[in-house]
Amino acid sequence: MARAGVGIDVAKEWLDVASTETPATWRVPNTAEGLSALVTQLGDLDVHRVVLEASGGYETRALERLHRAGFAVVLVQPIRARHFARALGQSAKTDAIDAHVLARMALLAVEDTPRWEPVADQVADLKALVARRQQLLTLRDGEQKRLRFARAIVRPDLERTVAALTAQVAELEQRIDVLVAGNHRLAEEVHVLESVRGVGRLTAAALRVAIPELGTLTRQQVAALVGVAPMNRDSGSKTGRRYICGGRAIARQALYMAALAGARWNAVLRARYAHLVATGKKPKVALVACMRKLLIHLNSLMRQHRFGPTPTPIRVS
């Protein structure tokens, strides 16, 4: 008997479920009771994988319940599912169609994708604090830009908002420090990351929660995961310009700030940046190369920390 791929299209109020064993889809409420019913229904199938799309957090409860029930669950980004649908020749898009596409993915396209695993509460809390800090920084940056050109009548209001956001950011940074210091494993891993010149405590904490796979991936895999791996655009005799795309935004933002500091204060990164600019590379291209070099070194450091010393040819300490 063939194993079934299961796809679940997630909405706020309900889940559309499809299986490769049947052309029909069914809908269950996105509630504790609905998920219990879904687990019972899937228990009648020989499930190979269950695939869900990231849906702004609405998928969290389903991921946790299905994982707890023992199913192999994979979470994919919406853009990946859309590309897969197009590869199948499926241009139309409805909840039911999306669920069937995800079910096909469960059988054909996620064998090398790690299964979803729940994170410890303190790591989840740290991730939430890091994300909230980034949101506040974005808000403050927007208000500061508006302040530059504001008329006098609204300047006091903008200044109060900037001051309030600055105070909130400082409070979050203190809470991040306290949380990291209170967890021995987190404190050790953050210390390993911040041992590299240019990587501060907050950057290390952001990288730790944004890239929990650090130390378990190859240099090519970790660069692609964060979105700093150069992608080829070659066809026939044409050689296109390399570019970067995708990846994890919080990790890339944190890495950018670390590379920016490293290009000034880290001897190895400073030399790398200067060499690339001197050979005609644009400053931003040179900085992305420094980001990639720094990330690969941090990945190597975490591998040594987790699994013991291994030879590493990269030094950016």
C-alpha cells in the first residue's frame, strides 16, 4: 500500500486538508477540538509526511498538535509552494488546490527538508523578544526619517514617539540580556558567537534564534539558508551577474550589522572588504561577501562548540 502525502492549507479559522490518497479535501476548524478530530482522521492513513505553509503564526497550533501525535511534519515557505505549483502546471489558486499541492510536495519535494521541531520555551521567548526589538527599531527609524522634514507643529509629537520607542528598545535589550544570562546553554552559545570581533551580544542572540541550525550545516547550506549565497544566472554562452535572494530576514539584518562593524574593527574582514573594493567590486557587494565569510566562520565555531574541534580554514576572529 502506498504511503500518503498530506497537505494542509492554513487559515485563521480553519484548515483545508488534502491527501494524495483521495481527490477530495476536507475542512476542520483551527481549534483544539478540530485538530483532535484531524489527528483521528489522519490515523486511518499511512502518512508519509504532512506539509504546511508558514501562515503568519496561524499554523503554530497545528504544527504542535501534529508533532505531538507523532506525524512527520514539514513547514515550507509560501513562495516555495507556489513555485512547486507552477512546476506542476497549476496556475489556479484556491484553498483546496493549495492543500492538494502541499500534499504532492509531501511525497515529492521535501525529503531533504528537516522536519519541524518545537523549540524550548526560553528559546521561543528569546526569539519573540528579538523580533519585537527589530519591529520597534523599524518603527523608530521611520519616525526619525519623518522628523527630519517635519514642520514645527508636529515635531514635538514625533520627538516624544522617538523617545518612547528608544526607551522600549532599551527595555527589550535588558530583558534579552537577562533571559540569555539565565539559561546556561543559551549563554554559552551566545558567548561563542560574540567571541568574534564585530559580533555584539544582541547580534549573537539574534543569530542564535534566527539560525538554530548553526553548526549543523555545510558552508554552502548555511549561506543559502540566510540568503547570502551568490546565485548563478548563466545560460549557454551568457554569464549573468550573480545575485542573492530569499533567506531569513532577521538573520540577514543581524549579519549585516555585524559585517558592517567587522569591516572596520575586524582585521580579517577589513582586509577582505578592502581587497574586494580595490578590485572593482561595489561596496555593497563587498559587504555581502564579508557577511558570507563571517557567517561561515560562525557556523564553524558553533560546530566546534557542539561537536568538538575540527580543522577550519577560516579565521575572522
